[in-house]
Amino acid sequence: MLRLTLAAILALPVFAVAQDDPLKAQKAAAADAMKRVGAQKIAVAETNSILLTTTFPEAKTPALAAAGQKGYDSAVKLLKVTEPAKLWPGKLTVFVLPVRNNYSSFVRLIVNGRPEASEFRRVNPLTDAPFVLVGVEPGTTATDANLAEAVSRAAAEVVLRRKFGTRTTATPLPYWLTEGFDTVAVARADGNAAKLAALRAKQRAAFSRRVVGTFKVGDVWGADRGKNQDVIEASFVEFLLTDGDGMFDKFAAAYKPGEGGRAGTTATALDAVMWKDDADLDAKWKTWMVKHIAR
């Protein structure tokens, strides 16, 4: 997946929203975007919070929109967003383009960017009309399951980025934090019991009492992405989210740019939650894992 830098996020297009009828404007903008990229046989589906347009078969489109709604609802619940209607007017626009040529054309013509060889998802949390673009991971085939997973993760990520940014400024959250959050949000979404069970099984294998001492908390945000990196990231994010003192919010908010526009770092995020001793944090995290996961 594409790891968007702050500059790249800011370069994404703005979809203007009419204040009197934001959804009507979003639908018109979405239709125009699909026309510009030459997409054929367009299908559209809506849920309470999602406006999805795609070239995937029409009969399967409602399920994709429902997956986006699940990711959105789960993120809102995990982040304790009390007034989700204020996140943005209208609905979240989701473009699903499983044909690579359509996806690449969207990035070039609508985003005014250059698609990277390995990317298959872009998330724009900015402006009054945030949107996401979902394709298929290169080297794989579009299926109902992998597209639904990508849409659900993207919708969750927009909520995350919007809560800790503004309509004009993105907070450069680290890749490991957004990926870990997306994984937790999808697994814990209503109706995703099988996904949560699968994640728990992978976590138990990675965090068994026999191997839990072979890695440290610093591996979560380390430069090297080793074995089981996805479940390690997700476990630390879940550890932050399940704290009763708003630990995740304090941690994520610490990445916001401060004076002079300089973004926070993981070191400043750790300071924000009063963790200055790596050994103490490592012990607390692993104690939580053994109690809640590696049982």
C-alpha cells in the first residue's frame, strides 16, 4: 500500500461541497471523476455514511459499501467520536477501481500524481469532501473479500486521520499507527467475528509465553518490518485504545505539527503519555498481551 507523505496528502484534489446539498455535489463530483478516467459500466451504492462508486459488478456493489460502513462505524466507536456528523458534510466518497488502468488514470488525472508500482489505496482526509481510492494490490486478483477489506480499512483510516487533523491540515501519523488502527478497526467491526478470531489466532502464535520475550516494544515503530509486524502493530494500537485514560488520543495527537509547522515524532508521542522508560512500557505492553491475547 502507498505510504503517503504529508506533502502527498496535501497534493490530493479538493472536491468542493455545496453547503446547501453536500451529497448532491459529491455525487456530481464522483460521476465527473469516473467519466474523466474513462471508467465504464459504473455502479453506485450508498449507506448511511458511504457513497461508493465502482466498475465492479453492480450486484456486488452494495456489499462493498456495507464494508465501508462497517469500517467507518468501528473507527467512530473506537475513537469515541461523539458527533460523527461533524466529521464532514454529506458522506465519505469511495472510489473502487479494480482495473489497474482505471486506477492509474485516476491518480494521474484526478489526483494529479504518479501511481507507484506497489500502491493500491489512497486516502484523502482533507477538505469538506474527503474521499478514498481503492484498487487491487499488484500481483493479486480482485475478489469480493480483498476489495471489501480494503474499503473497510480505508474508511476507518479516514475517520482516524480526520479526528487528528483538520479540513486543511493533515497530521502526519506514522505508517505503523494507521496500519495497526485499520487492522483493529476492521477486526472489531460488528459482524466481523471471524476476522477478530483470525487476528487473535495470529496474535496468540506471535505472542505466546515462549516467544513474547524475543522482541521489544521498539520493534513496533522500528525501521525494519519483521515477521508478524502487522499483528505486533495492531496489538500495540489495541493496547493504547483499551486504556481507560484516553491514551491513544494523547499519543496520536502528539504527532500534530507544533510551532513552525514541525511535526511530532514517536518520541514526543511517548512523552505525551508520560512514558520515558522503555523497559517499563515494554513490560506493561507485554503484560497486557499475555492477559488479553496470549492466553
